[in-house]
Amino acid sequence: MKSNNDEISFENEKEARILLEESRMRIDEIDNELCDLISERTSLAKGIVFSKQYLGMPIYDESREKVVHEKIEKLAKEKDLDVVIIDQIVNMLTILSKNEQKEILRRNVDGQY
């Protein structure tokens, strides 16, 4: 197998199949790591929501979300990723965190915490 910048050429079918399988295995590993990171990120919601509650802050913090989106946009550009899609992913993660915080508050009101 030869690599020249963005192009990869193979000397035979076996090389192509090996690269395909190795790439798919690594994608599976990355997917697992992403799920672990999303779970870890979401698990921080409990500390965040109780801190916000104690400080009298609302769940939705527009200024914090703006900072996060600006940071992510910069990182996406640096890594030559589609900024719009990365922004959508961050939106989904933010929604997930807010939903978790709302659920934590609901359980707290219901006496489960």
C-alpha cells in the first residue's frame, strides 16, 4: 500500500481488504469511546444542576452555550471538520445535558434525591 497525501493506492485486493477491516475496527473502537465520553459528559449534569440551583441560576445559560459553540467552531476549523455538522452535534449534546438536568430536578422535587 502506498500513501500520497490524500490518495492511497493498493498493490492488491488483500491490502485493500486489510485496510478496510482495520479501519472499521478502529471506527468501532472510536464509537465506543465516544459513547463513554458522552456518558461521562452527561453524568456531570447532577453536579452542575445542583450548583446552579444553589446559586440561583437557570438551567439554560445562554452565555455559556455561546462560549462552548465558539470554542467548538474554532476546533472544528482547525481540524478541517464541517463546522455546521459539529455545531449540530454540540447542540444535541447540550440538549442531552439540559434534559438530564431537568430530570434530576424533577426527581429531586419528587423526593428521590
